[in-house]
Amino acid sequence: MKKLMVLGATAAQIPFIQKAHELDCYVIVIDYNNEAPAIEYADEYIECSLLDTEKLTTICEGVMPDGITCGACDVGVRTAAVVCKKVNLPFMDEETANNVKDKFSMIETFRKNGVEHPEYMLVNKNEKDNKQKKNTEKRFYPGDREVYVPGG
């Protein structure tokens, strides 16, 4: 049976864990929250912050999973890249992981490589009168961040 380490145990991870079980994988979830909802769906739970790459590397060396993933958890993308490299497991490189996690970098990478993408701009949230905000419309999206889109 293959061992799969899943970084993050939020509710969004539950279908991912269920599918891994269908594929006959032993699933180990990692999360700092020992009450995270996906824990009860896993075969094993280890409490650890997803930002602690050193501790996660040590855990991996002991558990020896066949693979590490972050499923639906953005927080674990960079961590998975760093840990997988250290323990010689396949995953995207750290630069790609950073581009996945940082949406501005992701869109910039799309632009540089001719991939279609929505209009975008970087707005400094600390500037009260940011010139880029002129002619934009403020919108709010889940996660409660202000987003400014062209055409306001």
C-alpha cells in the first residue's frame, strides 16, 4: 500500500483523502489544528505547522511517504516543494511553487509566457491615495481582501 502525506486537513481536503483511499493509499494528514475536519478521514494524523519545513522534513524521513501533496491547500504548496526536494520525492520546484502561491507572480508568469489572463494590477494596500486606484472599482471577494478591478 502506498503512503500519501497530505499537507493540510481542512474540509476542502476531505474529497481528496477519500479519493486517495479509493486508490488504496494509506493517508497521513499534517495540520497544526488537531480539530481540523479532515483528520477523521485520514489513517493517521500528525500535528505540525505547514510552515515548519525543517520539522516536516524530519517527519517525512521517519514516515517515508511515497508522495506528498497539498491537495486544495495553498499554504502547503511551497512547503511541499521544499520538503520533497530534501527527501527526494517528485514535486514542482520552489520557484514554481512560489508562483502558484503568489497570485501576482502567477499572473506575471502567465503574461511573460503568453498565457491568457485577466487584467490585473498591484495596489499597495498601505498607500491611502494610490494613483492606480483611480478608474478602478473596489470589490470584495471571499478571504476578505479588497480587490480593485479596471473600470470603476
